[in-house]
Amino acid sequence: KTTLLREFISLLISKNETVKVIFLNDNKKLGLKDFFELLRLEKKFILAIDGWEQINFFYKSLLFIKIKSLKGFICTSHHKSVFSVIFEANSDFETFSVLVSKLIEPYNMESLPDLGFLYAKHNGNIRDCLFELYDCVANGNCM
């Protein structure tokens, strides 16, 4: 989702659109300073938010009002939202576990952390799960 959003943002910028981009994840939430910056955006902006699900309900409620005044809005989310869907890419635990088993030789699967716990920890974000798996395999401390 992030890669697709980045490509879309590049296309918008190449067409001389003014884009404000916010990237959020489990480790980076929308802070008060960023929130107020979004509320001050001029009407000419297209707002792009990667990780809409990371924004709390109060901020989302106020951003809905602001979004209506902007030139455009696009976001990614790991959860259903009220916005129209251009492209839906769903991940599930089975897809994640099959992917890991294809990347890791079968005899090494026992040395990995509990994949179910890892998937839940990252709220189904397969990319973040793979980053953590890469680190644990590279460092040799998966248990």
C-alpha cells in the first residue's frame, strides 16, 4: 500500500499538484504539532496519509471537516474506512505464513518467533512483520 501511495504521490507532483504527505505507523503516530499543521493546509493541497488507522477518533473527526475543503485526499489503511476505495489489498495471517515459509527454508521455521503473535503485534502489517523477522534472523536472536 505504501509503495503504491508513493507512486501516486510522485505522479501528482509531476503534474504540479501541491501534496502534503504524512507517513504513520505503529511507531509514529500523528502528533499535536502535525495535526495542527494539517488543519492549516490551504485549499490547493492534496493530503496523502499513509496509515489512516493510526489516527485517533478525535483527530479523524476534525480532519473529516478539513478534508472536504482540500483539493483532494488519498490515504492507506489496514482497516475499513468511510472513504471510497480505489484499490483494496488485504492481508491475512495465512498469506503471511505462506510467504514466510517460502522465504525461509522449512528446517529453519522452528527458529522463528511465533508468527501469529508477530502478525497480531504489527496489526497485520506484513511489511513490518518481515522487517522484524529479517532483524531477528540477521541477529540470530529470534527466540
